[in-house]
Amino acid sequence: MKRLLAGLLCAALLFCLCACGHEAVSAPTLLLRYADNQPKGYPTTEAAEYFARLLEERTGGRIRIRIYADAELGDEISVFRQLQFGGIDFTRVSVGTLAGFVPEMVILQLPYLFEDAEHMWRVLDGEIGEELLGTVADTGVTGLSWFDAGARNIYTRVPVRSLDDLEGLTIRVQESDFMSRMIRLWGASPVQMPYGEVYSALQTGRIDGAENNWPSYETTGHYEAAPYYLLDAHSRLPELQLVSRITLDKIRALDPDYEELLYSCAREAALYERALWQERERSSEALVRASGCIVTEPDEKELDRFRSAVQPLYGGFSDPLQQLIERIRQC
Ligand code: GCU
């Protein structure tokens, strides 16, 4: 009898231990998906991995994020739409794409808006940057942090060294009517298409050129198909890390403190990206130059022609947006 009792006690103890242990293992966790259209090893995807690591460590493994690089989950527009419905949890997106959903973001597309990188960071790291992050909220998606994407320049398959050389050429832009207007003001014809289609369009001659920053020009291999790079630095388009509102609610439900944690990890990841970006801009430029591409640096007079041609883009905004431009200029 004693033996039977001892046996029963052991079994009860064992059951208890297993049950408790099981509970610890099955503490709710979230497995989330993060989309980026850049390849692995690119500053933005490296920063996404860093963000995922920080969040996983700081939540004791309760939030896990898998990064899908190289547009594996779709182009930027379709990924953004999926964020709105909670089909994808996070993304990093160019403001050029976001401007199609958030009218205030169009202002950041204005060519020659920022004097240089320092000016842009003064704006984005300050009160204006916070306000602009907030404007994304109306879309059902929350802005987390700003990433660097340098300055964009024009590149072509045929020699282009001045504004006049652009006349009549077909230039790819992001899916943005505003950028199409810019290209028209320079006398060329715009073609809107997703990033992933540009390489073959350049190769087949469907377009004569496109515009992008050094690291994108290099990693996509566009420099091989369009070796004339004109440093007009027309726009300094930042990028954003975003989270779906539906995902944010799930994160809050897991632990209300995780929301603040999410923002701080996103800010740290952004600083990490900015450091990587500076290195990558230099190494991409060196690689492209060494490959024999023809890089033209227009003089001030020529740059003034580029700037004056796009002045009409600064008109026609509502009063609040016009004031926003003014505040950015004063910053
Ligand atoms: C940059 C940016 C991408 C964007 C691309 C484009 O490379 O990082 O997010 O899609 O420009 O021109 O479409």
C-alpha cells in the first residue's frame, strides 16, 4: 500500500512538473514576417536582421521575425497593401513608394529639397520627422524609423552628360506621378515600373535609363546595362521601417511594454543602417568607377539648369504642405 501511495505521489509530482514545464515552453510567442525588396547583405536588410535580433533578445524569444529579402514577398506597393491588411507584419519602404499612399510624403520627393545629408537628418531626426512618421498612421500602418538611402542620380545606356542630352529619352521612375512630372520637366519621357523590372527593361532597351543611389545602381547590376551615371543628386529620398497596425495590436496584447521596446529597437536599427549606408555608398561608388562606368559631375551652372527646370514642382500644394516646405527649408 505504502509503495502504491509513493508511486502515485511521484506520478502526481511528475505530472505537475511536466505541466509547469510545458507552460513555460508554450508561453505565447509571435512569429512575424518582414519584407524588403533589397537583397541580403544590403544595408537595409542587414539592419532588418539586426532589428529582429534585438527584438528577439529583448523579449526573451517571444517575438521572432523572419526577414524576406529580394522582394520575395512582392514589390513595394503590394507589400505595403499587405501590411494594411496584416498579411505582412513589417517592411522597409522607399518614400518614393509611400508617397502614393501618404500625401505629406510627396514633399520629401521634391528635387533639391535638402541642401545635403546633414540638412535631411536635422529635419528627419527632429520634430518634422516625428510629425511625418505620424502621417503614415492614416493608412493602417505605423511608421517606426527613418533609414538612409543617399542621393539619387540619373543613369543611361547612351551618353548623357548634360540636361540637353536627356531630351527625348525614356527614363524609368518609381510608381509615382510626381517623379514622372520631374522627368517630363527635364524633357524626357517617364516610365513607371517596379524596381525588380528595371534590369531587364534596360537590357532590352525598353527604357534608356533610370535614376537611383550608388548602392542600388551597383547591387542591381544596372551599371552594367546603363554605364553613364550623371551626378545630379536630384533627390535625397529617405526610407522607412513600418509595422502593420494589426501586428502592433498583437504585440501590445502580448505585453503592453513591448510597444515602446519595438520603437526603441527600430531606432537602434536605423542608426545601424545609417552607419552601414555610409560605408556601402563608398564601396559601391568605388566598384562602379573601377568597372569603367562614365561618371559625370555637372558643374554648378549645369546643376542650376537641372534645378530651375523642376521649380514648377514646388507650386500647387495646399497651405499646410506649403508651410511644411518652408519649415524644412528653414531647418
Ligand atoms: C531604392 C530603394 C528601393 C526602391 C528603389 C526604386 O533602391 O531602396 O526601396 O524600390 O529605390 O527605385 O524603386
